[in-house]
Amino acid sequence: MTTPFFKSDPNITKPYALMDLDDTLFQTQRKIDAWDLPTAESESLVCATVNKQAEPLSFMSQRQATFFNWLLASTELIVVTARDRSEIKRVKLPFESWQVLTHGAIILTANGELLSAWQQHMYEQLSPLQDKLNQLSQLFAGHSRNDNSQLVFTPHIDNFNNGSVNEELTIYLAIKHAQKDHQALVELAKKLPTLIRDFDQDFYVHVNANNLAILPHAVHKHHAVQFLLDHHLDSQRPSFGFGDSLADLPFLQLLDWYGMPNHGQLHDNLSS
């Protein structure tokens, strides 16, 4: 048997593009300035997200907008983001396929519906950790109310179905620094394992720029993407993806090809 040579085929099979959002496809003006992004002059910017007051918050450079437009036309674009179901609504971009949200705790179908099998799985994983998550929440809520505290604490909560009833569960805890002091968050991350018993057994900590997240081991983009690849995506279709943070790398390594923007945490760590 002779192996045939390649012949071009006009019938295009669209690959899957699994994409992180913040700092990969768009970013705030502060980061545009810090990274000195090309084609990011004010007249070239495209608004990508708004804040809670519906004011423009994050932007795509002209190159990023062109890249995103190409992705929409040429791939099946799958969102993979730390944003939760509330935060994703403030992203003003058209998404028409699967969405992996809240660091992987939530999977939405192309119709915007919760993927029930994944919801039940996550319920089983998160339910036993609620006491510890609530204990940490009370600790940080009390600390952030302190007049001297610069920490801004946010618990991320959603409804989960255990097969018979919907129950509200805490998924993970997020902490920002009011003055954007990254080193202060790094120091806090070092102290976290001393706060409650068996912290490392149940949780991991991710710090990127002005974001610190305390996450159960069961909550990870990698786990949700693996579930989609195993149960819902066509294994004959190629996949590739992009992400900017070290937390993105495990899900990216599940794909056929992956890359990163030439700025951000992942780029900086591989460059050093």
C-alpha cells in the first residue's frame, strides 16, 4: 500500500479553537499601556467588555479584533474562562458554541444551557467542601471590612443540581488588592495553607497579576475541557487554543496545538 500525498480539499472542516478571554483576546487600557500593544491607538480600539455600570472596560487592539474575526469565521470557537455566568454577560462578543466558565466549574451548551451531567459531577465534588469554603469566606469577609485592609474579597457562587433539587454552592474565592499590589497577593498566598486544616489537600491557589483565586482541586479548566473532549467534541476534528496564564497551560496541553500572546504570565515564565 502506497501512502498518498496531500491534496487540498475545498470542503473545510473547521477546527475547534478553545480560547481564554481576558488578557488573551482583550485587556484593560492599563495593560494595553503596560504591554505597549501594537495597533492599540485609541481610534483603533474595539470595546470587548463593560463593567457593572455598562461602561467600556476591556478592549481589543486592531490586530486582536482581526484575529477574533478570523477565529469566528474559520473555527468553532469555544470559550474557556475564569469568568462566571454573571461576568460572561459583560463580554460583548458573539459566542455560538460551548462555554467553559468559572475556572471550569460550569459548562454551557451552544444554546446557553447548563450541561447537566457536568453540573451533577461538580455538585458531588463541591458539596463536601462547603463548610471549609464558608469558613474561609467569613475569614476574608471580616478582614476586608477592616478599614486598613486593601483586600477586595469576592465569593463565586452558582446553583448546582444534585439530581433532585437545585442548591446554591460556593465554587471558589477571589481576592484582589485595592492598590493592585501583586506582591501582597503573593505573600498572602504563602500564608493560606495555615488558615484551615488540610488546606493543600482540598485547595490550590492561583495568582496572576491582581487576581488571587482559592480553588478546590476539582475546579479546573483542564477537567472541564477533558470532559468536553471525551464526551462531546468530535475526535476527528483538530483542536488548538490560546491562553495567557499558567493556569491555562494544563487545558492547552490537551489540544493538538496551543500558543500564547507575547505578553502575560505564561509568556513571562517561559521567557525567563
